[in-house]
Amino acid sequence: MRVLVTGGAGYIGSVTAEALQAAGHEVWILDNLSRGHRSAVPPGSPLLQADVRDREGVADVLRRERIDCVMHFCAASLVGESMEKPGVYFDNNVIGMIQLLQAMVDAGTAGIIFSSSAATYGEPERIPIPEEHPVRPTNPYGESKVISETLLSWFHRVHGVRYAALRYFNAAGAAERLGEDHTPETHLIPLALAAAAGTGAPLPIFGRDYLTPDGTCIRDYIHVLDLADAHIRALERLETLEEHTFNLGNGEGYSVLEVVKTVERVTGSPVPVREAPRRPGDPARLVASADRAQRRLGWSPARPQLETIVADAWSWMQRHPHGYGD
């Protein structure tokens, strides 16, 4: 297939684009490089430096390159930042989705796979969380993903756009060539690794009074290569999907302190920490039920162990001590 990967210079987008190439698909990258890295773009995939909100420009790309399907990764994705700048998040994530879908209709592009989030659920009523769970986001980032999924549903009903919305839990780990390099970095595992290596500040522990066994938040970590695999499986089944939303997670949760201990085992170094207040909008537990993805997509994580995820991230960080360097 001919696939346009929006946000393909970013963390998950670049890993998925490389996996698409390996699976034999033709790949184009669209990214405005505001948070992505030119050197993360897989060799052999043309980079189109543009903004997804440029409806006419995106439609022209879709027509010119005869794109069969879009994989949409470009979104602002920091929960804390979304609580401070909700307008930025709705502009980038919701207006971006509207313009992209309009461009797809204009160009006759029939399919899209959307990078959604467990942030749609908010504070869960039960663990693990199934897709049928009510969506009650506790921050503008999660709300922007709910609105985007609603838009997808209506464009499917009205225009016949085929779609899958993949609700990630916590993406982590690295591929051989590609890994996490965010500015600023807010994800727990790379921050803990940097603290252990002495190249980063002491790791902030945002709250120790959650209703969890050790008082810190619990999250479900999923290897970025497993996420890429799920996207390819969704692409291959897109025409026949009767259900459209899929959780992607391991079904196992780890607390912040459990992650810290794993980082210490992998690196052989202590992780200096500091106490910090809770972040607004952070649920105590987010753990996935990925049964639907297993049934409908034939997908299950090939790298579920937290130690494997941390070790792969550590290996990439050691090879790229300055990230992508751009």
C-alpha cells in the first residue's frame, strides 16, 4: 500500500514508518518538524515538511502520490501542557483532524489509522480498561482525542472513510535506529534513565498519595515496536473491520517506583529522585484490556516485559547520548 505517515519524524511515527517499509509498503512522511527530527525519517521515505492543518496542501499530496491510507500521529501530547494551554491542543489536535479528514475526502483517500490514547478514559471505573468503558477525559489532551474519534465516526458514516483508532497506553522502548528524543522530555522511562546516567536531573515523583500499593501512579507500558506492529495489522484489516477502537497495552501495570527499580537493575546505577506534587489530570491507574486487538487484529505484544522495554530504551540512549543531535 501507499501510506502517508503524518508526524512520521516523531517517536512512534518514525518507528512505524520504518516497520511499514520493512513490511513492503511505500511510505511518505508529512511533518512540520516542530517536535520531530529530520534524521528520524526512514531513508527512502520522502519528507514533506508541511502542517496537517493545510487542507489544500495535504489534499494535493494525497492526490499526487495516490495515497491509499493515512497513519495520523501528529498531535500535541503532553497532559500537563494541555492543562496550561488547552487552546493549543484543540487547535493542533482537533482542527488538524478536521482538516486532514476534509483533505482525505477531497482527494478520495479511503482509510486512516489514528493514534489515539488511553487518556480518553479519564479516571477508570474498573481495571483492566475495556474499549466499552465510558470516556471521561480529565485533561484537554484526552478530550482532543475523544473529539477526534467522534469526527472519525461521523466521516465514516457520512463519507465512508474507513478507520481504526488505536488507544495507546504508555509507549516506551526503542528500535535499533530510532528512539525517544523529546524537548522537553516528560516520559518516565527516559527521564529515569537520564537520572541514572547522571545526564539528567533527579527524577520527579509526582505524588505519593495515590490509592495504589506504593502510593505512586500505575501505568501500562507498551513497547514502541509492538505499537508499530499493531498499526500494520490494522492497515491490513482496515477494509473488513466492524469495530474501530482498539486498546494497545500489555494488560500489566507498573508503578512509578517499580519503574525506578527496573531502571536501576538495567543500568546498574541508582536513580536519584525528588518529591513533587501531583500533576493535574493524572489518574491513579491506567491498565489496558487488549482482548479486542487480540481477537480482531491478531495482535499481542511480543515484548511485554518491562525489563526488555527499559533495556531497549537504555541501549538506544547509550548509542545516542545527545538524541538525534538536531
